Amino acid sequence: MSVLVYTESENGTFKKNAFEVASYAKGIADQMGTTVTAVAVNQTDVGELAKYGVSKVLKISNADLEQFQVKGYSDALAQAAAKESAKVVVLSSSADSKYLAPVLATKMKAGLASNVIALPESTAPISVKRSMFTNKAFGMTEISTDCGILAVSNNAYGLVENETSLSEEDFNPSIDAASFGTSVESIDKLTGQVTIADADVVVSAGRGLKGPENWGMVEELAEVLGAATACSKPVSDLGWRPHGEHVGQTGKPVASNLYIAIGISGAIQHLAGVSASKVKVVINTDEEAPFFKAADYGIVGDAFEVVPKLIEKLKAFKAENA
């Protein structure tokens, strides 16, 4: 018996959420007096997982799983869970895993708890704390099935190093590519920039910037902070920024450690999508903007004056501490 964890990777490199869910799985394994087994798909170098408490890795090498396919991935994970007699399966809250988790739960006849933000208060039965209603409330969910599936909210648990000796095993689940039902023809990805999903810091801007020609200072601030850039829905609708940068309830959800909103008033849909961020900073000329009520820190001022000064101070601070 072990705790099974699905570790996501891209282009041969583990995503940040792989290490977070591994850390979380190790926490549960310690509660249950067992070990963590990870499933890695088409990933050759898995040694870094040992740093976060993984004792064993099932390595799947299958060309049919080169791109995410929910049917194939759910088949593989269900077979891995059966092989390891897993009582708990841990996934992230990425877009892929949100699609995968309910399919896997149905396949395994297992209870599912999404948006998990803490280790279980008990493991027999599993009782976990979850965020609900776009982080406006919290609740306890109990799973009474033989195996429970837990999807951990991004940045809710963090990275916890717990060095463990690691063994690797090739695993070849029975996968029928003909039954996938969908096929991937092409994928265009942004390279060389921090993605919103993996970012610890997100710098976002809205119509207060007055036009796409003014986005240079947002990108510069993001570069100084090692952050991802984002925008509000009206900005992406106007074509100022790509739709892939639209964050909010109708765009990409954000659960960063720091979220900086520049010239964004704070419509309810936007606030709902970024409410999981731990620290929210708002820069706006309108002191009555709704975002100030949700912010941890607020600056009432003109972004065209505040942001350049902020960049200058941050660069000076980095230079002093280099």
C-alpha cells in the first residue's frame, strides 16, 4: 500500500506542481505510515522527486501519451493505483488534472475532493479541508470509498523538502490509443516566459493602461520580479493582449503568492478568479475601486507614475543584494 501521486512534466522537465503534489503526498504518507509512489509519463530523469519524499517512481514510456489524453492517462493511473494498492491518489489542480480527476474517479469508483488546501484531519475515512465558492468559504469533505482522490490547489501546500532514497521501475500499462476519441494535431506554446500556471508572482493590468502601447512597463516590472504577465477580460477582448493572459473566473484562475493588479477596477468575475492568491497588491487612481476591498496592499495613484518608480526601487534593491 502506498500513496500514489501523478507528477506532471513538459518537454522532459517536471512542472513546479509535480513537486508540490509530491510534498503533499509525503505528508499523507507519513500520517498513514506508508510511502509515496509517483507516476511519471515520458520523463527520463526523475531523481529530483526524491528531494520531496518520493520513494518509488513508475516510469511510463509510451509515444501515445506524448500529449495529454484523458482516456489514456486515466487508464494508466488507474492501473498504477491497482498495482500499488493505493488508498490515496494525489493530483494537482492544473487544467489537465482538473479534466483528469473526475474521469479517474469514475473509472476507479473513488471519492474525489477538489481544491484541497491542507493535509487530511483523518485518513480513515479521509477528511480534508477544501476551498469552496471561488475561495469565499471553506469546508470539510469526507471520502468514504476504499480509495480517495485528492486534487491539491496550486500553492496551497508549497514545496517541502524531505529527502528519500528513490527506486525506479518501468511500468507499461495497457493503453488502447484507438479508444482515445480525440487527437492532438498541433500545439503552439509560448516559450522563454514564466507561465501564469507556474508563476509565484503575477503582474496583471487592465484598461487603466489606456492602450497596448503602454504594456512595456508591465512587462519590465514582470521581468524584474521574475513574474508572469496577465490582463483583465476587457483588455483581451479589445485585442490589447492575448487571450491566454486573461485571468479571472472566465479566464485562467490565479493562485500565486503575489498578485499585482495595475489599473484594474476589480469586477466580481476578476476577483473570483484571483482570490486564491496569497498577497494582492492594487495600483489604481480610483480609491473607490472594488479591488481595494479585496487587496492586502493598495496604492492610490497614477500607474504611469507609480510603476516606473517601483521598477526603479526594485532594480536598486536587487543590485544592492546581488
